[in-house]
Amino acid sequence: MSPAELEQKAERAVRRGELLAAIEHFEAYLAQQPDDERIRVRMEAVRALLQPSELVSRRRTVPEEPETRAAPVSSTEVGEMHASAGRFAEAAEAYERALGKDPENALLRERLAELRALVDQPRKADLDGAEKLDTSPTAPGGSPRPRGRSEKAHAASFAPLPHARPLPREPKELLEELLERVRTGRRG
């Protein structure tokens, strides 16, 4: 597998939450390209997301080296930056550029299809289906109601509470009463 494909598989594994698989792909990439500091830094960032219990069986083979210079950003990385910020149209454009450079890459085509589907989704709320607010100053029963509250919210706020009988003082009777309330779902 080429280094570019390994990098893409690793990034897809990160997006899916499969962090151990992503680290394995990054390590395979670094076995082919050991001088690629950008991938090494990315792998360490993913490794930092793992829980300590997940790292027990894994040992580092290469000591961490600080990043000395910024690596160039690929079109796929730009696309992922846009996608993580919710700018799906810009992300799709970046993936189209990447696909132009590597038209045979199935992973790029798959991600581009995902992004295009996200672009086509409606982003606005369905206001016609929302509950209408009553803006009259008093409720139907005559009690004053704050402006902008719905009838459902008002009714829930002023619903009569059931009259609860007092709890018995004897421990056995108290326990029986509480168990009965749990069984019937009563609170008071």
C-alpha cells in the first residue's frame, strides 16, 4: 500500500474513532517514510487521545521529537479542517482538488460523496412545524403568564400537584409505603 493510501486510511480510522487502527496505519506509513515529521506529529496527537489502558499493550519504538518546522498542508487536510468546522461546501471543493491529483483513489471519492451529501442537507429549522407561542398577557384561566411562553409550558408549570399522604413514622410501615410508591410510580 502506498504511503498516501496509508495516511488516508489512518485519517478515516480517526474520524470513525478507531484510534488503535489509525496508529497502526500511521506506523506502517512511517515504516515506508521514516523522515515524515508531519505524520509522526499527527500519530502522536492521535496517541494522546487514547486511554492509558489502551496503551498497555503498545510500546513506542521511536522517541518523540519536537516539530521544528510546519509541514505543507494537503488538500485532504484542508478539506478535513473545513469539514470539522461545518463548512462542507469548502471541504468538498478541497477534496475535489485532491481527487484531481489522484483520480483513482477510492477513499477520496468516498469522502467526497459523504461531504456532498452533507452539503445538500437543509441547514434551517422547520419553523412551520414548531409550536406557536401565545403572546396574550393572561392565560385562559386568567392567571398572568410571562410573554413568549407556550400553552404547554404554562400548563406544565401550573399543573396541580397530587395531595400526598404523610409518610408513616414506623420503619416497617415507612419502608412498605416507599416500596408501594416506587411500584406505582408515585412521588408523593
